[in-house]
Amino acid sequence: MVSSDSLEKKRRLDSVTKWSMSAPVGGWFLPHDTIFSADEKFLLVASPRALQIYSAETSIRVRELAGSSLATYALSSANPDHVYVASSTGLISLWDWTTGSKIGRWDIGAVIQQIAVVPQPDTDLDLVYCQEGLKRNIINVHALRTKSQDSKTELKQILKATSGVNRFEVLLGGKVVVATTDNTILIGRRIKVHKTALEDFEYVWREIKIAKQITTMSAYVRDANISGKAKQSPKDHRVNLDIAIGDVEGTIHLFEDILTSFTAMERLQKDSDRANVDVNTDALRSKHLHWHREAVCALKWSRDAGNYLISGGRETVLVIWQLSTGKQQHLPHLTAAIENITVSPLGASYAIALANNSVIVLSTAELQAKTNIVGIQSRRVDPSKMPEESGSVESAFENLVSVPMAVDPKNGYHVLFPVPSSQPRSPQAPEVSPEPYLQTFDISAGRSAFRQALTRNNATDPNMAPDGSKIHEPTVKLLQISNDGKWLATVDEWFPPRKDLSYLDEGIAEFNEEEQSFRREIYLKFWQWDEKTSQWSLISRIDSPHFFEDVGASARVLSLIADPSGVGFATVGEDRNVRVWRPKTRTRTGTIVRGAEEGLVNWSLDHSVELENSIDSLESASTYQSSQVPVSARLAFSADGSVLAAGISWISEDGSGSIHLIDSNSGTIQQSISEIDVGILACLGIVGRYLVALGDSIIVWDLVVDQLLHCIPLVVPGADDILDAMSLIRLAINEADGTFAIAYPSFDQRELVKTNSGRRYRKASSKISIFSPEQPRPLWSSRTTDVVLALEAARDGKGYVVLDSSSSIRTVRPMGENLQLQTPPPESTSSSEQAAAEQLSEDDMNDDEQVSTERAQRPLLSQDAIDIATENDKPVVRPEQLQRIFDTGPSHALPPVKDLLSAVVDLYARKPRVAGSV
């Protein structure tokens, strides 16, 4: 007999005709200088998908200009309310950012890296300087004109360098252009300045070779005015140009009045008849400023006659150099590396772009923060970190392991996940950064809600060891939130770097890894939400919640899950123990010890269950890692919390592994299911009466009749190693609508991505599929262009939340519900497993598949009911029916207007529902 709850879930599931994935929210800001509006009231920052305008006073986004593959942007010099936005594909758009209207659009047919805008002489129009080309070595000047303007669009090439240009600046309205390559400074000065036509733009270029790699550059003209009479020969125009560059070793090279130095040297060469003599930095009298230990990432001149230089790097310290006295002023503890610095038009503020996807605006007088813009700070995986063309890099798959994520039950739009302290874009950045912080992101508002530390960190402590190496923080490996949203459980892990254990090196890699694991620090922490401070407060910390007693070492925690029926959490570790943790009110001699308002709470072990070891240990304890430690273990609670499923697997020839069903109240194993064989267990979940296990196949097991329902092969293309493949599979269970979702990536060897370094990487994408446990075919599936790092069910019962490798969040929700309210009869499942395997195979599965469910046959009505129905031929549309269509999340995550209109039309165009006796 089918329960009413099952029928209700089935009715809701069958009423869904399709699912929809929202547009991505978030993404990392471009590595571009932040732009101030002319009145300094607004800030313009961009991600690859949109240009965003923020209020400098409130740090709130006021407008968004959508785009695709955005690469750079610059304000119009003719009208400060207009902004040019360029994409890497060669499209340049002109927007009025104050109204959000598009004014013009041009396709220049070249890859764009950077643009700069200056006024065209003797006109009120713009000239756009573009760094173009696949090799990034061409600078062109474009006169982009709309149909309303009299002049035509023109193009003039002014530079074709022998190597890629990393950065360029245009000064004095285009009279001077300064560009840098990896080890060269290029200085171009326009000749024939009295001619204003674009075709007459000609530049004389001079070069300076630098011994070290150049990482940043800033140029400043101290006196742009022409002395003397109004009419002078171009030869009498003197430009006092200062250039500051930063190199990879932390040195700032300062060239003062560089054009005068060039002129004097060229005159000396001509007088001595020594043409074509190489010019070096010593001859040009460069000054050195050295404070940074590592590469200088950002450098800017102040606007007060160039008396100060502002620099920043990976040390998280802002340095202000007073050039006349040589004194320095430091602003430390910015929590992340500094990537870009912008000085406001009036010189009253500094905009600091940090390597944690945030922008801070500081006042120049007090160096106090006035604005703080924070995006999604989760782990970012650039295309250059994907598996290479030939073989797989070990660190590539380490970057793509799952990110712990939870949706707040108190607010379904708040998503929690751990984030690194800093993620620099420099090649010297570590492959995998520790994640010691917790970020709560509001997907409805598109902004960060909270951020706090979950482990010890180096925000205010020294982050550099005596030998110059980076001190790494612990990383949060697991995270879960209780069903009432009041408790948070985290597991963080830290182990000493290998170089610190060199004194124990015996030349055997296995022994070295064991010694490192013996010194691992693992903590299980329980946090309580504090409404007053809007932070999580640490209540209890369990040191080494799982432990190898025979060798005296901490065991890794492999899975953490929250009890859906009450306050409690369960963990399983490498020691093969499942442990349930619950809170207890602290008492003293029978009296509750009270804090400010209520009793103080301690978390402790409620009960522990040891899982059997299917591998007979034949070796000594020194080799415990290969003989006794499981390679994978996963937990899953039933909806009512009565059953706790624990799956465990080892690497062995027979693929040993089993799933145990534990009574969560008594802590006893009620049943062990050995018939389920997924190889290495990747994910485990329970939806209704069905157990879902993912590995090298998708297995659905009916717990009531104790038999296999479906077994569908699952392959991760491009991941040849089984452990790598299993670490890339995601599973989420939505008990509210009785569905489960899976996501897994593919790495296409036939379609490669070439980076600036010339290396080729496999193009990565992810497939997301939503299943009903009763059906072997997916209800819906689609692809994303990034790798899914986290997948969770939405707390409001309407779909799933997806976090990908570009630090973007999407929501997958049901759309276009079928409004047939009669309950369909139970369906008989007769699909063969072979058909299901073909349906989910990589070659045959159709992307964006939307499977419509069968409609139930209407019962025959009596003649009286038909007469009543014909009297009221207009359908009745209730408010909750409209709410099902429009209540799909924030406004920016709505489905296409066509889908909304179609759903509304279906409501009013349908035949009225007949209510009568049969």
C-alpha cells in the first residue's frame, strides 16, 4: 500500500514538465584596475559575465551591464557617464552606465586584452587604444563611431612588439604611450602632434631592457603644460615623464624624467658617432626601492604632483613611499595579496583589489576603509590548472575535489562554504590553497553576507617562515549545518610540510608519508549561531575525533552529516568507526550552569559503532595505511533520522566494500548490504525508501523490499585513475520532492584550450542530471562550462544549488508545473537496466534533456457533472498556482520570459477543472 506522503511527492514530481538552470551569480572580478566615477560616488568593477556598478557609500550594487567573455573596460573621455566594455572575442560595446542603455557596438575582429580611452584632438570624440592579437603584441588605435556621428570608424596600428605586451598606459591625450613586456619597457612618443587625423598618428619608440621579469608598471607626467608661447615647434615640447616598474624579486625601479635622459644619451651617441649602442638601466640612472620580499603586484603614482608611490604585493601590506624623503608608511593585515591599486580622480581614495575577490576603498588621509565590495571567494580553478593535453597532472584533480557547502535552513538564499585567505593569479601561487575561512553568500542579493575565520590563520600573524617559505593555515575539509540552522559542525585538518620533517627522511617515500600523517592535526568543532553578533561562536572542539590507537596517530574524518530529525551530527573516519555527536547542557552538582541567557552546552560522543574490516591485516602496524585504512567512507541519514547508512570501501582486487544500516538510536548495525558493488564509493544518500550509491555506477536500492532497483554505469571522461574520478562526482538529495541530483565533469581530449604560456589543456565541462529514484532515466540533464565543485539541495524544497570552479553559483529549479491536480495511478516500472545504461552513457545521453511525465487519464464524469462543468467554462486560477511559476528565486535567476509567459498562458488557456461526482 502506498502512503499518502509518497503519493503527494509523486503528484508533485509528475506535475513538473521541465527544469531550468538559472544564470550564474558571482564569479571572480577581472584582474583590472577598479574605475571611479568622476564624482567618486560609484565604482565600476567587472566579472567575465557583467560590468557591475556599486555605490561607494553603501557598497551595494546598483546596476549590472550583462555581457559575455568580458576582458577589459574603460570610461569615455568625452562623456564620463559612458563606458567602453570589451570582450576577449573582439566585441566593444559603449554603454551609458548611469541608465544601463547600450549606445553602440563594434566588432573589431581581434582578441582584446586591454583598452585605454583618450580624447581625439580638436574634437569631443574618443580614441580607443586596444592591445590586440593572439600574441598580445599589437596596439591599435580605433576611432569608433556610431551612426549618429558624422565621422567614420577608423583604425591605425601604432606598435607591433616582438613579444607579448603585458600592460600599457596612454598619457597626455595619446602623445605618450608606455608599454611593458616581460623584460622590456617600450616608450612611444607621437610625432607630428599638430596633425589631429588618426591616419597621421606616428610614434617613435624607445626601449629599456630590464634584467628581471617585470610584473607591474605605472607612468606619470609631472608637467604636461607647454611652457612659453602658444605656438611652438614640437621640438620645444618637453615632457617630464617618470616611470616606476616592479619586478619579480620585489624591487621597484624608478626612472625619473626618462625622455630627457634618452635625448641626452642619443645626443651623446650622435656626437661620438656611436649609433646603435645598447641602452641599459645604469646609463639611465634608475633608482631602486626595495621593501617587498616577493613580486610587486601593484604600483601607482599619487595625484599630488607625484610625490608618493603606492605599492602592494603578496605580503598583504600596502606600502606608501614618500619619494622626497625616502620614508615608508605601511598598512598591514589586509588578509590577502594586493593585485591592483587605483587612485581616485580627486586623489581622496585608494581602491585596493585583493586576491580574495574583494575591493576595498581607503581614504588617503586616515587609511580607513570606506567601501568593501566582496564577491564569491570560493576556490577558483583557472583553465591553466586543468589536466594537460598529454596525461593528467596530479595537482589538477586536487584542485577539483569537492568544496564543502551547506544551505542555511533559516534563510534558503544563504549558502555557506569555506574559502581560502588569498588566491593570487601569479604563476608563483600554490596549486591548492588552504581554506580557513567561512563565507556566507546571499544569492538573492548577489553579495557576501558574512565572513569569519574557522581555524587559526595568518591575518595578523607572520605568514612567512624564517627560511622564506609560506606558512600554511589549516583547511576546512567538511562542513554541515543542523536542521534548525542553529548549529554548525566543521572538520579542519593541518599537517606539517614535508621539508619540516627532513630530519626524519630515510629515503623511503612511504615512510615519509607515514611520519607526516602521524603529526596531522584534526579538529571537530561545533559552532552556535549568535544573533547579536551575526557570527558563529565556537562552543566545543574535539581533538582527533577519530584515532588510531595502535600507532597513536589521528585518523582523517572521511564524512560528516547532520541528523535531519534533531540536533546531532555523525562522522566516520579512517579508523572505521561511525560516531554520533550530540549536545548536552552543562551541569554542576545537578544545577544547570547558565550563561547570559540559557544553559551552556557541551558537545560529546553519544555512541560509536565500529565497522568490520573486510581486509585481513597481514602486515605490521607500520604499514597500516595500505592494509587497514579505507580509501572511502560515506554516511547518509534517512529523512526521519532513524536509519544511518554507512558505506565503506577499500582498494583491493575483489573491490571489497559494503554498506551498513545502523539504528541511529541504539547504535547497532541492523543490516549489512554486500550486494551493492560500486567499486570505490563516491557518494551515498537516502531519498524516501531508496538508498542511492554512486561510484563507477549509479545504484538505487529499495530498502523496503531489499532489492536492487537500478544500476546505471557512470563514467568520468578524461579521468583515468579511479580515485581521481570518484573525487569528482557530486550527489545531492532533495527529500521534499523525492529527487536526487548528480554532477560529474568530463575532460575532452579532442577540444583543447591554449594558454598564454603555450601549453594546451583539456576543455572541461560538467553534466548535471536530476533523477527520480523510481525511474532509471533522468528527469532533466544539462551541461555547464565549468567543473561543479559542490551540489546541495535547496532548503525551500525547490531544486538544487550548484557551486562551480569559476566561483559562480547557479540554481536548478522546476518550472512550468502541470496543473492537473488529480492523483495519477501508480506506475509500473518495467524499464530494463540496459536501456538505462544506454540513456546515461556519455555518447548517447542528450544534453538539456527534459523528460515529460505521463498525464493521468481523466475519469469519466456523470451527466450532471458535465452540465455543471459547462455552466462555468472559465478556469479558476488561484494565487498559489501563480506563485509556483514566479516564486523561483531572485529576480536575476528567473527563467526566460518565454517560459514564464508559456506557463501563465497554460493556466488561463486550459479547460476548467471539473468537480463532480462520478
